[in-house]
Amino acid sequence: MPLFSTQAKISLDPIMGLIQLASKDSHPDKFVAIVGSAADDNGELIVPEAVKKVAKELTEKGIDMNYAPSPGINGLSELMTEEILGKKNQAKILEKNIFIASVTTCAGTNAIANTLVACTSKDDEIITHNPHWAGYDSVINAIERKALNNFEILDSDENFNLEAFENCLNQCCAKSPNAKLAILLNTPFDNPLGKDFGKETWNSIAKVLAKFSSKEILLILDAAYIDFGPEGKDYRRLDFLADFFETINNPKFNLIIAGTVSKSFAMYSARVGVAALLTTVKENADAWKNVAGGVVRGTFSNANRFAQELALKILQSPALLAEVHDFQFQTAKLLKERTSVLLEALKDLPDDFKVIKPDSGFFVSIKIKDKKIAKEFYERLLAEHIYVPLISDQFLRIPVCGLSAQQLKNLASKLCAMSKTATAA
């Protein structure tokens, strides 16, 4: 019998595998455009002053080495949930008899993985969009669920593809009539497309889901980039949720918000997140901390106390939180400027290479229409020591968050030149 039974491998992840590959390349002119972290023009991480201030205070008084509880230190998950939803929206949700319960996780990836462990079985159908963040496939492999069912998220006008979404749901129901439907959507300002489809689209999505009233449905919203819209922080971004539940009108519909401060507070290595359950069934809400906390206990036992205390102190202080919101605003402004530079620099790409214009967010993606050309082009990039992830076998993902305007121009120039010979071939 072989030693390994899992399909989870770092090398299979288009992002993590590429990072490993790039790290082994000693070529003096290699160009690395992989990691989705906000950096200044010198390549230094942009970290809010509030985070630096609180981190210093915590270390100066002595780091608390006591264990944190498995569901997180008291009050943190509730404050993270409130920061994502906004007080007004949260009150509106509660007024509609929707219950909210939350648990602290080791950032957003863990919020997603723990939810799928807690709420799905190996027979259930898990649905997401194409393209999607490559980490979803890594999660699925690690927890041994069925391969993801993908639908094309963009229609021909680059709007949310409602027809493809509904067709995918129907196909999953036909394939596994007794299975739960677990739907994983990265929104708003997703990785890699940076799209925000807006309230009207969410109303339409709710109407589609209402057609499946006999099904057990779990919707996971990966909200990792929610705070990096055009103007930074905006508490209205999920204000469709109360009406969303009302339209679906299915007691077997539950929703999880997977949130993280890794991006929102630039605490990339101080990993803290939240899995917030919204449900019309009180018993589900009452059990969530116990069940989800039990999954935390059974996997990594508990999250880092220092990181949790850091996030808690900021969320408890209006002044510190205001500093973080200013960081989000300034970062969103920088992202917009860099995106404009990149879009202008990519205007000479041939028709087979289509730039997807983001609404905001950390990335700009280029869709290569033919997957065979995409694979060959990607291999040519590697041969030229240029490291840009190829997502879902078709989308080059460029991190405007971490490259200066000049670096983006340089990369665009290389891509434009190489793409012309790729289509000619």
C-alpha cells in the first residue's frame, strides 16, 4: 500500500506550486508576479499604523502564552462579523428572524475548510465558479470531497452568468438527487476577476435558488476582499442578505460568511478569520460554536492568541479601526491607479487575449480564449523566467496589489510582445 492517500499537494496548486518553482530560479532577471499582498512601490508590505501600534503594545507588555479557546477568544468572532456586515445591516438581518452565530478561525481559508468539514459529506455536491481561487481545489483535495462543479461566472457581457449557474445546480441535482448543494462564491471583488455584481444580481441569484426549495443548500460567501472596493470600507456591500433569505424562503437554506483580517488589516502572517453562520433555524445557530469549534479542536486545536488579541483590540477601538479604514481607502486608491496603468499598457493584446476589467480588488485577469494556447503561453513565460499564475487553465492573474506601476508596464510589454507570436503560431 502506498504511504500517501491524499490528492492534496502544494505542487498541484497553481499559486503555491508556482511560488515554489520561482524560489528555485536563480536567474538574475526573473520576474515574479504571484502573491496577492498589498505592497508599496518598493515591494514593502503596506501595513496599517494601528496594527503596528497594537502589536508593539502587546509585545511590550509581554505576550500571553495561554491557549486561546477553540472557538476563539471571547467576543472576537462577533466583532469580526459585525465589521463585515455593518451594524445597520446586522440589525436588519436579525429583525427578519435570521439568526447569526460565529466562530473564530485561522483566517479565510480555514473558515471555508472548517465549514465544509462541519457541514458537508463526501456525497454532497460542491459548486463554485470558473475561474476561482486555486485554494478551493486544495481545500477539496485536503478534506477529500468530490471534485468541484464549476460554472462560467461571466456571460458574454461580463455579467454574472445566471443561466450557467442554474444549469450547474440542475446538473448537480440530477447527478446526486439526495445530496446537499454547497455553493462557494467569492464576492465581492473576487480573486482573480475583481468583480462586484451588485444588489440586483443578488436578487436574481436568490430567485434561482428559490427554485430549489426542496434541497438542502449551503451557500458560503468568501468575503476576503470585501474591504477593497473603489472607496475602501463600505458597510453596505452585503446589505442584500436580509431580503436574500426572504426571497429564497427555504428553512433548509443556510449561509456562511468566511471573513478574514489577513487582507482587511494586512495581517498576512497573523492569521485570523471568522465563519459566521446566518440561518432561519435557531437550533443551527445555537449549535454552530460547538460544532465548528469542535472541528477547530479536531484539526489545529486553536488559533494564535496573539493575532486574535491584536484583531480584538483594533475592533474594540473606534480610533484604531478608523486608522484601518483609512489604510483600506488609501490601498483601494492605489489599486485603482495601478489597474488603470496596467489596462492602458495591455491595450495592444491580440483578440485571443481578453483583459477582464475588474470593478476593484487586488488583481487583473487576462482570459486566453484557447486553453491549448494558454498552456503553451504559460510554458513560454516560465522559460523566460516570468512567473504569473495561470488560473483555471485559462486566466493569467496579475497582482496589481504588489507591483509598482513601472513593473506593471514592464510586464505588460512582455505579455503583449509574446502574445502576438502565440496567436500567430
